[in-house]
Amino acid sequence: MRLSELDPLIPLTELREELLKLPKGYSFYEEELVDFLSRRRWPESNRRIDRTTFWRWRNDNGIEHQKVFSRLDVLKLCQICDHYRIDGTRNEYLAIVKSKKEAVVNK
């Protein structure tokens, strides 16, 4: 499956279901992922996420891969992309990530 085959505004729950259909270990290349995220971030234009933004999004989600990304990485990056699409701030996103980590630790 190619990400370009999917509606860029597919809800995260549906995207997760589509990604779970893929074989374990299936991965996506950076270029394809950046194209998909760009279409998701700005569905009304041809704007493109720049390299610095992509790296920051990866770092904010603890993704260390360089060129190949897992299904979980795609979901995490779509989540941050959606946050910015609705005018969220980086501090808000980092607070959300921190609270999720704390919830997992406190279980």
C-alpha cells in the first residue's frame, strides 16, 4: 500500500485500521511520508512540510529513524500534523505527549 492511495484527511482511527492490515515490519520511506503529511497539513494547497519541521516532529515524538518509518511512526506523525492543522502550538503538543507518558508510567 502507498500512502498516496489514501485520503490525506482520513481519520486517525481509520488510518490505524488500514495500517494494521499491512504485514508486520512494513515500512514507509521518508519522501512518501512527507508527501502524505504535507497533503494532510495543507489539504487546500500544494505547500510542503520542510525538512526542519519534519525533523522537529520526529524529535517531538521520539522517532529516531532517518529514512524508513514504521506504521506507529506514521500514526504519531499524523497526530502531530493534525494538531498543527487545527492551529495547535508546539508547547500544547509537548504537554499532551508528556501527560500521555505520565499516564502510562502511573498505570
